[in-house]
Amino acid sequence: MAAQSIAFFFKQVLCKPYQIPGVLYPAHSNKLPAVMSTDEVRQIINSIENIKHKTIISLLYSTGMRLNEAANLKMEDIDSKTMRIKVVDGKGKKDRYVPLSIQLLQELRLYYIQYKPKVYLFNSSKGGIKYSPRSIQHILQQALIKLGLQSKNYSIHTLRHSFATHLLDNGADLQVIQQLMGHHHIAQTVQYLHLTDKRFKTLVNPYDLLFDTAGAVK
């Protein structure tokens, strides 16, 4: 609105040509996010020796939760009966459910026995206070450095993108992924179609269908 007002002032009052700078309306970025391979995710989790740290990273990958959502997770949000985790007050102030992996449940039980968390699932060393998002980021960064993957610009959010992409690779429906990720619009979820490589590997190029195995034109 301000840009149009300035343009009107130059053209109608000062009688001078004026062009709205493009920087005011930058082009929409269509860059695809980075995604880890399943092998990289496995290496990262296996490289973390501290059980608490390993459980945090495992939870992030196995649920696709955002960093703050994981930090805010409380003990009462884990439901082993329905095998779901409730994400309370996620982005957009909306609640949702994400799956509780059987493997993760076993790891959470071992973690609980050792750390006895109170209120928040992941407490700080002071107890009763949630683990800071920055500390969680540090866990991943240290693992990436240890594995020599720091140059790939992976982050906690990469685990989220990897979760969605790997779900798609394994045949999950886009609308289901949308719900699990907490996306408001399906367009946010469609990007993962561009990130999956399994579907590309099963494609048959129409050019190859033009010729039979003997090389003769069909």
C-alpha cells in the first residue's frame, strides 16, 4: 500500500516517472528443502551415545514434530494405549496427533527409567524446566560434525522434512502426511513429491517405450 502511495505521489504530484523497486516484492522462493537419506538418519541416531539426546533426535524424526513442539512436549501427551502423541498448541495454535513408533516407545521407556522426567518429557538439568530448543539443535550439530556431514546444512527442521519424504516413499497418502505435519494447505505438503526419489526410480520413461528390446521402432 505504501509503495503505491509513493508511486502516485511521484507521478501525479511531482509529474516524475517512478517504478516500484522489485525488492519490495521479492520473487517467491521455490527452493526445495534438504532431505536426509534413511542411511544418514540411521548414522546420526547411532552416533549419539547419550540416551536422552538420542531419544530426542529419534522422536523428532519419527514424528515430524517441529523443534518447539518437541521441547514443549509433556509426559501426559504420550499415549501408549492408542500409540499416539498429542502435539498441543502447535503452529497456528492447533492441536494434532502424530504416531508413536513401537521402537520409539521402547526407547522412551528406557529413557524414563534413567532420567525420571517430570512435567516435560525432556527436562533440563534443573528439573521441571523444559529442555531448551537451542540445546536440542546443539545435539544434532555435534552429531553432524562427528559424521562429517556439517557441510550439508542439515538442521532439526531437516529431520521433519525427511520424516514426511520417507513417509511418502513408503506409500503414505498426501492428505495423511498433511495432517501429521500440521500443514494448513495441501500445497505445503505437495513439495514432498519433488523430494522423493523412490517414485522416480519406478518410473518408465515414455521414450524407452518407443523402442522394443530388439531396438525396433514400435
